[in-house]
Amino acid sequence: MTATVGDLVTPGTPVEVPADAEPGNGLTESSVGFVAVVNGRLVLDDGNISVDPSRPPINSPTVGDIVIGEVNRLNENVAEIRILHVESKEGGHRSLPAMKLFADIHVSEVVDRFTPSPGDAMRMRDIVRAKITKSDPILKATTKGSTNLGVLSALCTQCGEDLVASDEKPDFNVKCPRCDYSAYRVLSDGFGHGHEIRSNKSKLNRSGERWSPEAEAGLGHDGARPYLSPLADFRRGASHEMPASAKATRGGRGGRPGGRGGQGGPRREMHKAVCTLCGCDTKVPFKPTPGKPIRCRDCMDKVKDGRATKEELAKERETMNEMRVKAQATMGTKLFVGRLSYDTSEDELTKAFSAHGKLKEVHIAMDRESGRSKGFAFVTFSDRNEGLSAAKKMNGAEIGGRKIVVEESKPSGGGRKGGPSRRGRGDRNRSKR
């Protein structure tokens, strides 16, 4: 493609030089015509075409800019779009800085009506027009506030055909011309036409109105929508049980495992503790480990901001050491048991280790997604001497057809010789859970 006046060029770009103009700075003649030899923009001045090497301003979206983006990810409360073009800025077709490639659209900024999740009004790979509302520290955008904002193009999640606008059923404003798929999108007036605003498609969004009973039943109240990808509706169906992998990575609103209390889900258990830095009472969402730092919110911020003095931190270390010494007398000892067969049960471990003393806990580490054993476990004895004796006697013993490894668990790492400690990490993760 031959560049003309006003275009950006790079070395080697063919340049059109009209008959009534002369080539100027930044151009040279080759066997294929005139080409640019420097980066810049072609300018015409006094009959001469030359390359202005001045660099264009950084193409970074700012508050108020209109952008075109592709829905890249759908979370519980946020839709992430990958910005393809800054429509309101000259030269918006140029590449964006790496830190400004993505923008978040909160569920409250998708459409002017109650929507449980962004996935109820847009889907993966939809092309949307949005307005930047915040630029620091991350880009945030909205598809509300103008009839030109919203989805410009969408694909059928069942067959991949381009969806068309439809007013046949309330709140099902798009349909597939090939199959029977219909759904709701927050439509822009430019839907189906890209940048040209030809019709009043945004009326089909029914902003400010209540959902029809049929559409209300299909909203993502159960969390089904956010993680659906193209064709996922067809493979799984609109209503289905959430995969374990999705449950493990989602904190929740009502009805979801790990959800916050007061909205249908169980409240995460809070444990009473004493701040090791200031000594005040506090609560933490995990079982405190004696000898580990437990800080209240104010002290956490104080340490993070570097406002904690050396004297305060030294006193905290003394406090933790005292707690650790007192705990050793009552906590017993925890043993790491490795090289277990994946079929070994906690009952088998309890039977094998209880012969050497009184047990407080037996825990096999399980994979969250598959639910299978990870091949190692932790056995806690009430008496420290009994635990250390059991470690010596059981190390190398056979359980489930395999020779096991038994060592004292090191809560702060240490590990076995020749490599980093897996049991140390497991112990820390276990204490956090």
C-alpha cells in the first residue's frame, strides 16, 4: 500500500509523489519508486513532500475517550475488554502502551437495569463501544450514558453465526438467523453496522424496565454466566452446575460456596486472635499459628507503609518467640508423610500411626479440582516425644504397597536435603486454610 500525505511511514514504506510535487527530506528513490528512509508523518510544504520525523503523542486512552474493544474475560462483577481502537483520538489506530491494553467494565456500568453479572448483557468475543471513566491505576469504562455505547457485534454461542437484532420477545433482543438461539445484549445504536449509527437499536435494551419473567429465569443468579466462553451455552446448557475449578477461584455473592454472609452463602469463619504488634484483640479468617505474626488491620498497614519502628518489630519477635515456646508444650508435633499411594486413606494412616502414640489430627492433602490425593499427608501427635519417636520408626515403613517418608514438619521451611521443602509450603498453606 502506497502512503500519501498525512500517513505515518517507516523505513521502506512506498510513498506516492504527485507529478506537481518534489521529494524532500526522508525520501529516496528506488527501483520501485520513492520510499521512506525514516519514521514519521508525510507532510506537503511548498510543493515538497517530506517525512516529518517528530514522534506522535503516546496513544494512551484518557478519561472521556471512546474506545472499541473485544470482551476478553468475564468475572463475577467485571467484564474485561481488550482495547482495539481509540475512536475519539486522532491516530487511535496506533498500538497502545502495554499497561493500557485492557479496561474493566463493572456490572453496574453495563446497562441501566438490574443485572446480576456482566455476562448477562455481553459475552466473550463481543465487540463493544465503551467510554473510559477512569485511567489510573487501571482503565475503567462504561457502556451506559449514551445510545452509541454497547455491543456492536456478537456471535451466536451455539453455531458461530453473526447475531441480528430482534424485537420478537421482550428482553431477548438478539437472535441467530441460522439456529434457534436468542439472548440479551446491551446493544449500541451501531449494532450490526460498526461505526455507522443507522438505527435505534438501543431501545431494545429496555433500560430502567423490569425483566420479563422468562428473561429473569435465565439471568446468572447462580453464577453460571461469568465463566462461559463462546459455545459454552451449547455444550453445557444455560443452567448447569458450576465446575469445581470455578468454585475454587470465585469469592461469592449469594448461594455460592465461599460467599459472603447475608446473601445466601456461608460466612467465612473468623478466629479470635491477639495482634502480635500492638497487643489488641482482632479476628482473622484463618486459624492462627502460634509464633507467627498476627496483625490487626491498622498494624498491617503500618508495617506495609514502613511506619513500624525497629523497637516495635523487635518486641513483636520476642512475643512470637514466647508464644512458640509455650505452644510446643501443648501442640505436640506435626509429621510430614510423603510418597503415599494415591489410594491411601486417612483411616489407614490413623491405624498405622496410632500404634505409636495419641494422635490429634491426620490430614491427607487433596487436589481442589480433581478431589484426589496429592500423595502426601500430615500426622499430628499430642505428645512431642511420641511424635519424634514415631517419625524414626515409621520412616521407610510400607503403607499401601509403598515405602513412605516420615519427617518432622517444618512450619517455616527448611526442607529435605538437596532441594526446597514441599512440606514447609504445605504446612504454611494448611495453617492459612
